[in-house]
Amino acid sequence: MRFLLSDIDMGEEEARAVADVVRSKWLSIGPRTAEFEAAFAEMMGTKHAVAVSSCTAALHLALKACGIGPGDEVLVPSYTFVASANAILYQGATPVFVDIGGPDDLNLDLSDLEARITPRTSAIIVVHLAGYAADMDRIMALADRHGLAVIEDACHAIGATYELGADPQLTGRKLGTIGAAGCFSFFANKNLVTGEGGMIVTDDDRIAEDARRSRAHGMTKTSWDRAAGRASDYDVVDLGYNYRGTEITAALGLVQLGKLHGANARRKALTRRYEERLADCPSMTLPFTDRIDDAGHHIMPIVLKDARSRTAFREALKARGIQTSVHYPPVHLFTHYRKRCPEQGPLPKTLDVAAREVTLPLHPLLSDADVDTICDEVLSAAGETEVLESQESPGG
Ligand SMILES: *Cc1c(COP(=O)(O)O)cnc(C)c1O
């Protein structure tokens, strides 16, 4: 492959930080994790940041801390990574899938969101797709009216700022800090990478305390507390999990956090370049092109005009050395969800867009010239693989 879908800016500095941890011989949660949490909370402007082993763990603990359990319905897009919905099932609650805006807006559709609220609805998981803010003004207002907890799956939006808002209380805040809790992933292809890893941010002392205890077996003290002589015994007051991060991931995270702002700015510049080259192409639309807010630019989605051309289009790009992907196969169509949650309302825009979407390479190591080359190839592949009207069957 000439151009990878994603790549990471990681090198000597990270290697040294990890080597320091190895030499310290304290590998599980400890002082570097505390330092990473403090730096993350400062960047986010939240009171708390709790490091965990993944965003999936973060979502699970956020739902648990918000008291979501059996009998509760949780609104979530189907157009997301499966982990956003899996976390709901971990708590024994019921995912209720919500449609998206359409090919121009891959985030939750607000009228569909409202239409799916029932007396059992307890929470909303908001995904800021590709790093672009969902309409948090209206989501928070809706949640307030119906007494729902809002949990932000901000995996794509790390470092992004909410600027759409009419509500001055929300405008200017980091995405992930507007709902009751925000969840982040440091998986190997995200904007901030530690391999595996995640974070919960919140201003709510109770949620933070619950998450801290639940990530470590429900114990009232950590092994670091005990090693540091601060405690010798502990109680288990709640069912907990082992969802801790490690000192190695925290050390990586601290270095990566320092690079985030620059890397996101680079992603933004590359996205603008893609938009300039591709926005007028008649065989595709680019979502979110109306947006000028400070997004996370995690991925570069395009939506082809015709779903029938997708396989050939992706093959043509592959033959040109360009890796592509699809974000996302809708969650409600997966076998497990068809069996477990068969009764879902119609999700026409999710189905339509999911059949036509293709994700192009986007990462901070791409040069402007790389994006120009990719765009040339994308335009040529689109021309080559376009489904012509004459190929359509009579009457259809
Ligand atoms: C990556 C991702 C997750 C899962 O993160 P992990 O850290 O791998 O558990 C959840 N939701 C979205 C939207 C993601 O992109």
C-alpha cells in the first residue's frame, strides 16, 4: 500500500518514556497514570479524568456510574462502532438505535432521537462521528426535559471544541465534557495512541469515584496506595472489573498528549485539502462540509452517489495502492444484535449512508502532496467505476 488509512506519529520520545517505566519496575497503575489523568483533565477542562483500559471500559463504567441497568433503554446511533452499543448490553440495559441526519450529517437525527424516547429511556450515548460535534444544545435540552443521562462517546473527537452552540454555557467546551461523562479511546488507530487505553472525563465527583473504584475490582484502595504505605487493608463495596490502564500506556499517553494539538491541526489542514479537491465531484458527497468548527478530524468519510459502485471503487483504489475502509457497518445489522435486539424501528438514513460510505486515508504523517495524489486517484477511480444510468435495469 502506498497510502495507509491511518498511521501514527510515534518514535524515540515514546520509546524513552516506556523505557523509563520498565526501569522503574512499577508497571501497573501508579504515579504516571496520575500524571496522565491530571494532564488530560487539564486539557479537557474537567474536574476529573479516570484512566481505563479502553473506551469500551469507559463507556461501561460511565453507564454503570449513571445507574443504567436492566429495564433501562439507552438511545444510541446504529451508525457507530459496535462498542458504543455493547457497553449498554454489559449493563443489562436495552439499546434503542437512532437514525442519523443523512449523507451530509452522520450524527444523530434529533427528531428521530426524540421520537424514540419512551418512559423507560434513561440515557443517550452520543457519538461525535469523524470528530464533528453532534448538536449538543438540542441533545442536552432534550435530555433535561426527559431526565436522561448523556454520555459522550468522544472517541473521534479528542481535543475538539464545541462551537456550534447557541447556549453560551456549552459553547467553547471540549467535546466529551458536555454530558455527564465523556469517553475516549487510545486504541492504535485513534488520534492519541497508547495501543490499548481509554479515559473517562467528568465534573461529577460521584461518577469519578464510582469509575475509579469499579476499574479496580470495586476495591476501596489501590495497590499503589498500599505500596506507598497509605493503606494496608481494603474492602470491596461493589461489583468491580479489572479495567485499569498501565504505567506504560500512561507514559505513552503523556507524550502523545503533547503532540495532539499539532496532529489535530494537521488533520484539519488535510481534511480541508480533500474538501477542496473532492467537494464538487458529482459521484460523491462529503459529509460535514458546511462545518467550520474545531473538529477532531479522526477519519475522512466520503459518501458515493451509488451504493452499487462501492466495491469496484474500493478495489480500484486498492489497485492504486490506497487503503480504504467503511465506517460503519450499522450495529443493528450484526448477527448478535439481530438476535438480541430484533425489534428496532426503521433506520432508513443509516442503511442508505452505510451502503455508500468509503473512508479515505487521513493521518498526520500525510503530506499535502500525498492528499493531492490520493485525490487524483479517487477522482479517476470514481470515473472508472461509476454506475451509468444505461446499466440500470429497465424500470429500476
Ligand atoms: C474506537 C472506538 C470505540 C472503542 O474504543 P476501544 O478503546 O477500542 O474500546 C468506541 N466507540 C467509537 C466511536 C470508536 O471509534
